[in-house]
Amino acid sequence: MASRPRSDATVVWTDRFLEYTWTPEHPMKPARLRFTIALARALGLLEGVELLAPAPAGEAELLRVHTPAYLEAVRHAEPAAPGALIPESAPYGLGTQDNPIFPRMHEAASVIVGGTLAAAGEIAAGRTRRAVSIGGGMHHAMAEAASGFCVYNDAAVAISWLLDNGFDRIAYVDVDVHHGDGVQRAFYGDPRVLTISIHQHPATLWPNTGWPEEIGAGPAEGTAINLGVQPGTRDAQWLRGLHAVVPGALAAFRPQLLVGQCGVDTHREDPLADLALTVDGQRAAFLAMREWADRYAEGRWLAVGGGGYGVVRVVPRAWTHLLATALDRDIDPATATPAEWIEQIHTYAPAVEPPRTMGDGTPPEFTRWDGPGGAPDTGDPRADRAQRAIDTAVLATRRAVYPLLGLDPEDPRD
Ligand SMILES: [Zn+2]
């Protein structure tokens, strides 16, 4: 942790991330990563940036989080014959509709973990303060099961590795539309790791966990935080909720490093969930993470990808903004998407209308939460209802966990 940083940000990338390929019908398509890197390159964002190519994670690293039996099962998993009946549940979660077995699954998933580990290694060695691996973010993978398109839990493996390599207070902030259940589970009893997840309300979306009452166990009580937001939530309310819960907890926890899971399936066009964020709102969240890392985590920020199924119109722009944010090369959302990139999209995805600008044309303005009962009447009943809904969620979360962090749940300064 001592030596001088070589640069402010490291971008981890290998074309091998594209080998994490489910079935042709599966919503998680590697093209989302390919289109992202193509867009970042077309904008000149990666000029002069050395891309760090990771090695696959080894067995010892995977075993930090997963069981030997599960690793064996992934290694020897055989794809189902064409036309075979797909079970809803299967041993180790392998071979289901969500997690169909694909060739060289173990190798592909190990490279994803290797990417996040490489990012962690650069930060731990003091060579960089920020590192991004958009291939990572497989936050649903469990110790002994694939789940929700996730085979190996790269973020959990990297956090575990960091705990053995100089860090003992790590904060994990997960903005994916789904609850970050796998990472929460991995550190539920470990007071050295604070996990915070903002997600669509568990009563309305898989995996149906992430209730405010999930606060960590034993010595780790108070180090799991969950904010569930209603379907239809837009930028203004989502950002109000995020800011009402996360910075206060980070200030109290004083992490040495912030891990951000940057899933972008919160977008209004995402086919798998029901929130209504824009790319501009997602960009605002990444800018906030950068600021929080600088303010509360000694400048260290490890960012990974996650969900996001708007393969052409959402993920490439959102994660290009993520890369830009980490590199301190912020891109104005009004910037036109380059003609060269639009042409590529026309070639590879002729049925989809590519976005013409880097934002959705909606500046993500929000008013800060200022305590219970503080939401003003705007005269717009729909906006007022949305504001009350997010404020109810904020209070439930703060009341469940803030006292355990020594904070006052009703004081907006905390
Ligand atoms: Zn997700």
C-alpha cells in the first residue's frame, strides 16, 4: 500500500471476457462488453491508457469463496443436448434456464474473476488508486451454486484476497437493479466488510432478498445495508435514496477501499427489471462513487460491471461513462456517439436503433433527503407519491441499521 501510484486509474480488459457466452437466446450477451469497448475507443477515451490483461484466477483463489465440490461441478459440466428439457432447479444451479451450461464455462468464469483480482492487485500494490473491470460484477454467485447468470463471484473473491493483503475495512456498494445477495452472503458475519445494496424492492423482483432487516450477523451486525426501491423509480428518487443512505454509512465505517458493483439494469429500457433510470442517472451514480472513494476511502476505488441487458442502447454508454469517470476523463452526456461506432452497431445489430448522444437528455437532478417528514408538496401528486415512497424506504433502512453504526437514522446530517 506504500509505493507511489503509477497512474490514477487502471482499466482491465481482455477479449477473453467475451468467452463468457451463455446460449444465443440468453439475455446476458458478451456483445454488451464488445460494444462498450468499441464506443470507448471510438471516443478516444482509451488513448494512452494501457489495458491490463488478466490471467484466469487459480483454484486457490476461487476456493476463497467457493467449495471444492462446486468447482468440480463447473469444470465437468456438460451442455444439455439440443431440445432437452430445461429444469427450473438443478444441482449447483447449473443447467437451468438462467444458468445453462456452456463450453469451457470454468475457464471463462475464471478469467472474469482474474480480471477483478488483477484490479485489486494493482490497487493493493499501490500502482493505481482506481481500477475498473467491466467484465466483473457477478454478484449472485454463491459458495456452492451458480445463480442469476453468475458462475464465480469475482467481487467476493477479490474482497477476500484484499483482506489477506493489507486491507481490513472494505466497503462494497452495489447499484445493480438486483440485490447483491452473493456478496452480502459471503461477508454477512464479517465486520471487516460493509456491503450496501440499492435495488428494486425484494417483494417485486428476483432474488427477493435485500430487505432492510438484513443487517449482518453476530459481530458484523450493522455491516449489511439494504435499500429496496419501488418499481418505476426514476433518477431523482433513486439518487435521493442513494445519497440518503450510502455516504453516511461510509463516513462512519471509514473504509480503506470502495468496491463498486456498477450493474446498469436499472435503466428504463432494461428488459429484465422495472426501474426507470436514465444513462444520465447511472452516470451520476458513478460520479458519486468516485467522490465517495476520494472522500471516505483514501481515494481507492475498484469498480466492476454487473447486470445490464440493454446491449446496444444502454450498457455501452453507461459503462463508457464508468471508464471515463475512473480515468478523470468525464464525458458530457450531450456528446454525440461517434459515426464509426454507429456504423458498427448497424452492422452487428441492424434491428436496433443506436443512441445518438451519450445521455438520454434528462439531467439527473434530485433534492436531498432532509429527515422524516421533510418531503415538500410540489403540487404534482405523482411526483409527491414517488418522493414519499423513496422516503419511506430510506427511513426503514436507516432505522434498521444506522444506530448500529453509531448514527442517528432521523438526522439528515448523518
Ligand atoms: Zn442485475
